[in-house]
Amino acid sequence: CRKKKKKLLSYQAWIMVAIKKRSRVPGVMITQTVEQLPPGKSTPDFTRKPMPATVQEGKKAFFKAMVSGEPAPTVTWGRNKGEIDDPEKYKTRYDERAREHILEIIDVKPDQKDTYKCFATNEYGKAVCTTTLNVISTSNYLKCVLCAVMTSDAPFLSVVVTRKKQLPPKKEGEIDPKLWELLICAPRKDYEKICLEFGVTDFRWLLKRLNQMKKEREDEQAKVVETLDNVKQIEVKPYGRAEFGFDMQLWDPNSAINLYKDGVMVPYCDDENSKHSLKKTETNYTFSIKDPQPEDAGFYQVDVEEANVLTTEFRVPAVEFVDKIKDVKAVESEDAVFQCVLSTPLNRITWSREDSSLEHGDKYEITVSEDKLTHTLRVKDCEITDKGAYYAIAGIASSRASLVVEGETFFLCCIHTGSTIKNKNSNCVVPRETLLNFVCGLSDMNANMGEQVELSCKLSSESSEGRWYKNGKPLTNQDGVTIIKDGACHRLIIDCCNKDDAAVYRFEAEGRKSEATLNPPKMDPDALGKFTKPVIIKAGENAQWKLPFSGGAPMTIHWYKDDDELLPALNVKIETSDSESQLRLIKCQRKDSGEVKIKIKNEFGTTEAISNLIVLDKPTPPQGPVDIMESAVTSVEFKWKPPKDSGGCPITNYIIERQQVGRNKWSNLGEIPGNSPSYKDSDVDPGRRYCYRIRAKTAEGISDYLQTEDIPAGVLRYPGPPAVPKVVSTSKDCINLSWGPPCDTGGTKIVGYNLEKNKKGTNYWSLVNQKGPITDTKYAVKDVFEGAAYEFRVSAVNLSGAGDPSIPCETVIARDPMIKPKFKDRNMKTFVVVKSGNTVRLNISFEASPLPEISWLKDGIPVPKHVTITNSDKGSQLLIPTSERSDTGIYTIIVKNIVGQESFNVEIRVTDDPKPPGPVELEQNIPGTVTLRWTPSPDEKRDDRLHYMVSKRDSFKRTWRTAADNLFNNKFTVVNILPGREYYFRVFAKNDMGLSPPAESPFKVNRPEIKRLNFESSPSFIVPLKRRTAPQGYECYMSCAVKGDPAPRVTWYWNNMSLNTNTNYHITNVCGVCSLLILRVGPKDNGEYKVIIENKLGTAESSMTLNVRGIYV
């Protein structure tokens, strides 16, 4: 009973001290078990918690965690559905280098799928965090692999079969939950488009609930996401990918980012060739779907850990292009129109260029027909920069066309012939209508009541007339307007503009037209200048804007603040009349500062004006942490960060207060300038501890204070000893050392280190860094003697001075590191050819430490005495002053030291120019071949690499060509001997030095000459002359084709008179085609034309009659 009572009392005592604390890492719970932490102590915490893992059955799983706390906490692991004390299944260890606590699951089984916990405990508290392990069974893994392979050409990085919590089904009469998810993640400008897709035509009543849901989602995201901007819904791009993404900064870069489709996790990787991929550029995340298909349609969501950051729906309607967009050519400043027809009605399609989507606005006009089948894009006022490719994208179908923008064209010299115009400088014929162009077209005009308005345009022709139209009806001077034509300029003047003059005006001339709109909404310049000035108020006051305007009704007025539309509410009052609109913001706060915009729209156009609201308030408190720059015997110096928000006014001063720890009184130390957020207190007592309050002061008031922790003053606290120095590398003249900082800094900043050395055999420690403390944790000691042994120790220096030195390092000798011999040159020659009598010189470079022994061998035995060997610490040289054939052999260099040895072989061949072979004999035993025999070269017995080369020359080509090479015998048969040609042969001896003089064949080979065919023939006509009729004044062309060998002589006759010397006729004969050209046919050209051809074998002739039309007898 006493034991139970004692246990109960201790439990009650523990319950009384259990303080819950929040960690900076999301998902970590900290419990403090003492009421107040001693100075320098802290509860355990996680600096990096273990990440969830998805592992295939049979593989290993790892959970890694990093913890902090003073004293260092003890880390243990657990799971919800069992124990982890089986050493054959679980192993725990600590990686000192990475400072990670690791739980290793050796052979993952499906029953190990669970929630795992990590505990960090010390005497002041406990920290707990959880993670999950998902196990993919072998059968499910194969299904995932097959699915990924079928949907992607690239290898995937992960296979996940996790499901996301499903959205509740839509209930009749309520809003679809998918609509809420899409609106939360979409920009405000897309609300109308998304609502129309769900059949919601008026979405304004949704905004209040939507804003509440959006705030809840932002609070959920703030746990894992620092910033989230530029969210883009899914869109099919011209290059065949569907993309969606956002700009995001994470609190923890290792946070898991998951992609879901219809609630099922989708595997993705960073390879653009895979089906689903993620491209990350700094803070931009872009997900893409390669080659989207109908089965890719669905509801896509992106989660970071458990927080949703993007929701988008990919719809793939069954639609095709019945009529695709066509290429368009437009003149600069004109409009260009692209139009397509769909097979299925769609509310909208995507129009885009190569790099961006196009939106309806001032530059682009996007319209849809009433049946939703015809979609049109109008590019207004084309410029040269508008040329290029344009795309129409409907679902996953797309159509491409090009826009060509040309400058204005002027025709300077034209000849009118009928209904066409022929340009003298080109051969093209263009329609007459293209002669006229607008040099300058009409432009939309802004006008107020009573003002004079002038519409003007300029044509490329001064003689062209035109007509003016108002809303499609012709205008004359009797309609209250003045029409003026001044050369190529045409003007329409309205003296006193009134409400009825608001219309669309058009000017037409010879089929060309230009339009402009008069009286879009316009603001009074004085009122506009006043409106655009910033409104500056103090917090709690009201802000008011008023702007008069003019323009044709009906008018639509919208007010915006930072691109969010303002709607009437308790603190937002909007009053609008026919001629002005007024906005009042009630009791503004500092957060209400920003851009205020009014947008006015009617059927003639849109205009807008922008102002700024600046709400002045007192600044926020200065920002910590407070850094102690100095804590000396007589002074304390510290610094801080300026306020995050200055309240709209510059910081003029900082107010400093001080309290001595243990007292209740706060003393005012005065004010310091606001440009330097630091303070040095020189009035301190040694051994005291102080606390300071810092306030920021501006013209609008004084901020709340930032309070520092206790700062000691006047206490000389020396740092502890650093870690033992480590030897990084050594050489005969330098020793490189490194060390770690001390665990105890003495409460102030470490300003440097002192390094001392002790030569082995002495008791004297000398300072290495004579010029001052070492600022880094590494140093190169160069004041050493080769072969001497040294010890080194290091001490830390803070503001109080140098602390105790560290433990000396192990004895280190100043010498080069031990290196096994190795040859430096990787391209050393293994075969060298030298001419007899020349010098042989081989240079071999190597690296070895200590200095090696070097020996040279020739064919396995020491080199002869006449060979000179020269060695150094970096290489060796072999020298043969005058080489002989007996020096041929394989030379080996062996480099050896106590670490190891290395060898290298070089074959040296000493030879001379070869002597020619003996006489060449020829044999002709088989038709078409010749066998050559020759006497061996005298050098054949002394040179085993000597061989022969055969060259031949015939009487037809008369050039020497190689018939055979690398012959190691004294006979060779030449084939393909052609009859009737004379052949000559040469035989060369060849070795590593080159070729010998040739041995030539003594006679030639003759073959009987074959009788040639006789191709001579008498002349004849292949194509004779034909009868022709030609109009008077035009050219006439007549021709025929002839043959014969030798080529026949051709003579033209007109009425039996020779024309060959008549310059009025152009006569040609090209490859047997005989032509006669009469440049201008006249009455005298009537008659009979005849061609006579003849050579030594005969004669032939052909005639025809030319009739000239237009001759009346």
C-alpha cells in the first residue's frame, strides 16, 4: 500500500510540472518537466524529423532524425502496433559525422506498415514526433511498375499507391465541393471562368464563405510553406504538354511534395520524358503531363506534407477542329483575324503563342459565336513584333497558323492594262485593289461634352476619294459635321461633341476601310491628377476617393484594392452616380495600405485610374535576436534588427532602457540615432548582469519594446579548450593542421586561435602565429625542418583572452607523404625506331617518395656498358650515343622504394634504309593475270620486319598505283590484266625506316587490239518541221531534231533563200536540236521554210509553211 501511495504521489508531482512547448519544426511535441530551466540548459527538440517512407517489400527502410538540447538528449524509437526490440528486424545507430540518429528496418514486411515514433529525452523534458512507413507488396509493386512503364518512356523515381482523403459527393441543391477546392487555389480573375464550367452564373454571393475557407487553408499551409504565389491552373501548351504550377518557398526543403489524381497518388520524377514530371527552378514548381490523352482527365491536387497547395481540374472534351485556323498576312497597323470551327460546342478555347497564352483585352479580341462552335481571335493594330506562330487549343486538340506582318506597300511606277496592274520592276501581276493602302488609319478618341473632336486618316494616294460612315450610315456636311479632304489626308470634325456623337465611325475608299470608336469613358484631367495622388492617413481614420467621369451609358464601375475587387461592406462604402463614383474605407489599419484602382467600362471601351493608400501607424517592435558584440569588464555592446514594419515613417531614434538583474527598476539610458541599430553601454559594474529594452521611435509614435536576455558584464570568462588538432597533410617543408571550435565559448564570440608547436625532445612550446590570432580553424605550419618530429596544440581566444590549450596532437614528422612509384606521362612511347648511327635518348618521368632505386634492363639482363644512365629524384634518362643494330631489344626500367615498385618496357629497334630487291621476272600462265618473282633484298635476313610493296602502271592511266603491300614472300600475282594495255611493275623493299629504290620489270605485257565498231550514219530527221500560224507583231519559234555521224551541217532556207547569214533570224543548233526564232513576225515572213542537213554520207531536208494572221489580201 505504501509503494502504491508513493508511486501515486510521484505521478501527481509529475502531472503538476508538464509544460507543453511548441517546436519550430511542424509535427513535434515538446514536454518540459521542470518549472524553470537552469541557465545554459534546454529541453530536447528536433532540428530535422524523420520523413515518411514508401518501400517495396523485402527492401531496407531508413528513418533519420537530428536532435538538439543541453544536455544532449537520448534518442529512442517505437511504433504503434508492436515493439522494435528484435535485433534481427531493427537496428538503431548514431552517425557522428552527419549527427543523425538512424533507425534501420532490415527486411521490410507488409505487417511492418505502421506509424513510428521518435523520442528525444533528457532530464529537463521530452520531445516526440511521428512518421509513417508504407509497404508495397510484391504484387502491387509489379502493377505499379507496369502502369508507370505503359504511361511513360522514362524511368520513374518512385512508385506510390497512397490514396488521399476523398472529397464528399455533391448533394442536390448544393455547391459541388470540387468547385470550392478550385476557387480556393485559383486567382480571382479566373473565378468567373471556373464557375461557368460548373453552371454557376453569379458567384458574388460565394465570396464571403470562400474568403473564410481561403483563410483556413492559408493557416494550414503556413505550417509547412513560407510563401505561395503565382498559382497557375492546368493548361495545354503548344508543345504538347499540359502544365500547372506555382512559386513556393518551404520552411523545410525536405518536405514531401505529393501529386494526386482523383485522390490517388501519382508517381512523378524530374525527367521531362516521363509521363508525369516536376521541373523545379529556384522557387518555381511546374508539374507537366506529357502527351495528354483523354484518360489523363481528372482532378489533380498537390500536397506538401498534409497541406494542400494547389487544386486544378483537367477536362478533355471530345472535340475536333472541323475547320482549322489558316495562315494570315496583314499590313502593319491593320487587324489580323484567326477563326476556327469546332465539332462540339465549347464556351471557350485557349489561344496562345509559343511562350504565353492570350487573354481578351486591348491587344487581343476573343469572341465566340452563339452556337459556341466558331471561335475567333482578332489581333488589333498589327505590329512587326506580332508576327509568328499562333495556336488554337481545344481540349487536347490543337491547330497552328502563322501571322506575317508586312510594312506599308507603295507602287511608284505602274502601267494600267485592263483590270490589272503590272509592276515594271517585277514580273508579278497584282489586283488593282492592292494599289491603295492606309498610311495612317483612324484611332479611338476620348472626348468630353462640348469639346471639338477630329478624326483623321491618310491614304497612300492623293487622288482617291472616300466616304465617312457613323454606325454604318453615310455622313455628309449636312449632318452637323465638317468633312475635309487635304490631298491624301481625310478629316472628320465635330465642333461641339454631345452625347449623341458617341458611335463607331468608319472611312472607306476603294474597298479599304478603317474604323474608330468615339467617346469611351473618360475622366476629367484635373480630377484624375488629384485622384492619383496618394492618400495618406493615420491608423483608425477614414480614407476617401472621388472621381468624376464621362461616357456613354450603360457604365460599369469596379473598385479594386491590390487587384482584389472591393464590395460594399461594413468598412467599405461605395456610392456611384451617372457622372462620378466615390469610395470610402472606414477605420483603416496599417495592413490596409496598398494600391487602390477604379475601372470604368462601357460598350465603347474601358479606362482605369490608380491611387495609393498609405496608413501611418507606430512601428512594430525591433526584431531579435540580440547579438552580443562585446562583453568586457567596463562595457557591454550589442546589436539588433530594425522593425519589420516602420509604420510608413523612417525610424528617427531608438529608446534604450536598462535593468540590473535582481532589481525592479528600469533606467532610461536615452535615445540613439535610428540609422545604426546597435548600442554600447560603458557604464556597467564588473560581475553584474543586465537586461535591456529597446523601442523604435518615429513621427507617428513609439513601438512596443524588444527585451534582451541577461547579459553579463565585467566577468572574464575564458573559452574552453578546442578539439585536438588533426594532421591534414604533411611535406618536408609544411604541415597542414585543422581543429574544431571549443564547446564552451566563455559566453562571448571566439575572435581567433593560438597555435603552439613543440619539437620532439624539448619541453619548450613556441607560438606559431606570431602576427596575431588565427581566424580560421585550419593553418599551414611552414617553419619546420625536414625529418624533425613535432607536437601541436591550440587554444581559443575570446574577448576575455586566450583559454586553456587543447591536448597535443600525435607526433608528426615533417616529410613528404609515402608515395608508391608511378609514371607521370601516360602517353609514353612503347616502341622507338632509330636509324643506325644515330643517338638514342629515352626520358622517363616518375613520382615516388622516399627516393627510389632505379635499374635498367635489356632483354632481362643489365644494359651494356656503352649505354649511359642518368637518374634524378623526378626521372631517369637512357642514352646510347651511337646506336648499332645490336642495340635492338626491349629495355625495362624498374623504379622501387619501400612502398612498392613500378616498371615500364620500351622496345628500341635500330635499323637502316633497306636495300632494293633483285631483278623482277614476269610469268603469264593464266589469261588476265601476271605473276611477278624477284630476288630477296640483302637486308631480309638481318631485319625481321622487312617486307615488300608492288606498284603497277598501265598505258591507259599512266600513273603508279600500289598493287600490293606488306608482302613477306618473293612472289605476287597481279589480276585484272586488261587486253590491249601495256603494264609496268616495280618492287620495293620496305622496313621501319622507309622504302628502298625500286626493282623494275624488264618487259611489258601486250595484248591484241580489238576492232572498233563503226557508228557512222547518213543524216536524218528525228522530229521534222511542222506547219505554223503566227499572229502579226509577235515572235515565232520553229524547231526540228536531227541525227547523223559525223554531225551533219544544217542550212535554213526561206523561199529557197539561205537564212544562215541573215541577222534578222536567230538560228541555233544544240545537241541536234535546230531552232529558228523570228523576233517580230511581219507580212514579209509568209512563205515556205526549209531545213537541209548533209554530211559525207548523204543529205536530208524538211520544210513547212508559215501563215501570218492579220494579213488581208
